Amino acid sequence: MTDLAPVAVAEMLIRKPVAEVFEAFVDPAITSKFWFTHGSGRLDGGSGIEWEWRMYGFSVPVTVKNLVKDKKIVVEWNDPPTTVEWTFTPMDKGTFVSIRNFGFAGRAEEQVKTAVDSAGGFSFVLAGAKAWLEQGVTLGLVADRHPKGLPSE
């Protein structure tokens, strides 16, 4: 990653302990409450899994590159692959979650467009995680983002 390469960033304080927030992102039974509809397995170090968004008929392979319990998750996903890194920082009021997505392919303007879209998507993910973990509410943000289906490129 060079300093000039675009990086998608989304961040949010979730008012729950770090262990609970971290688990929400590694256990697909929890993650499916606010992001994808199905995951083929837990995120574990070195494991390859698949995440599905059945409302869109879309799935993506995910490979865990690094996992440090309650601190960090790094995966490679998509085709062409990009890197997604979650960091979990304990705070007095809960857990600060930072998501960075980088390594976008294509011309500079395509990379920027993909990074902007990614930042928006991960903002929905964090807002949904916050609502689920703090209030037990499923907002349906990801499904409602494209109610007519995924846009064609």
C-alpha cells in the first residue's frame, strides 16, 4: 500500500465491551444480524470462508490473514482481492471499531470510486452493529441500501 493509494475508512464507538464486539465480527450467527445473511464459518486464523448476501444473490470468498483476539482482524476478500482490517480499541464507554479497506485494483479513478463505495458500505455495517449490539435491533441497512437489487456496473 502506497501513501497515494485510496483507503476506505469507517469508524464507530460501540458501547459494549471489546470481547463482545470482536465476537460479533467473527461469529457469523451474530454478524448476520447486521451485515451479510450467511457465513460458512467463523473467522479463524488462516481459514477460508464465504460470506453471502442472499437478498442480492451475491457471495464473496474471505481468507483470514491475521486475527488477534479482541484486537484485530485482517482478511482478504473479493475478486480482485482487497484487504480489510478491523481494529478494536477498548475505551471507557465501550469499544472503538476502525475498519480500513485497501488494495483496490484498476485505474486511479476506479480505485477512488471503489474506496468511497466501500467506506459508505462499512459505515452501514458499523451502524447496524451498533444498533444490534447496544439495542438488539436489526436495522436492515445493508438490505435496504439497494432495495431493487445490486446496481449493474
